[in-house]
Amino acid sequence: MGRPLFLVRLAGMYFRVKHTGIIMPLLTGTFDTPHASKYLQQLCKHFGHKRPVQFDEQSGEIRFDFATARVTADEARLTVVMDLSDAEATERARTVIDKHLERFAFREGFTVMDWQ
């Protein structure tokens, strides 16, 4: 019942349209790395101390106050899809993930995800 009816792209951002007609912004970040599963697990374990989290080696979900992050990992890429509570949460969502990955992936010279 809470599944989106469809996705739309406006001004370079994706939005999901819920069955209620409410439009919610989506933000997707990617990081090409052979250590995607390791970082997924580090993010989920770290945030799991204070936030509701579910994860395994290939996917996870972190519930923040301002967004729900759905994290996936394959052999070459870490992907984070942020289901934002509103458009104003965009910068906060980017920052919280980027700053933590900057610490976890410092050996790879990580700075920021490729956000779309």
C-alpha cells in the first residue's frame, strides 16, 4: 500500500509519487569500490547504535529522522538511495553519508559519493 506509483524526474532530482498523491524526493549516491559490502556493513553497524537498522552483506536500511537510506553493495559499487522526508533534507542526507564514508574509506581517497 505504501509503494510508490511511479518515479518522476524534475530539475535533476527524482521524486516518488505515493498512492496518496504525495511527492517525496529521492537522492541516489554511488561509490565505485571493490569494498562495497564492507562499507555497507560499517555504515549499518555504526548507525545501528542510535537508529533502527536492518542489513546483511548486500543490502541494508537505515532509518534517520529526515530520511530512510537503502544501501546496496555489489562487487564493484556501493549505492545509497535516500528517501527524503522533504527537499530541505537533501544536503543533510549527503553530508551524513559522505562524512562517515570519508572516515571508513580513507585508504581509497574517498571524498564524496556521486550524488544524483
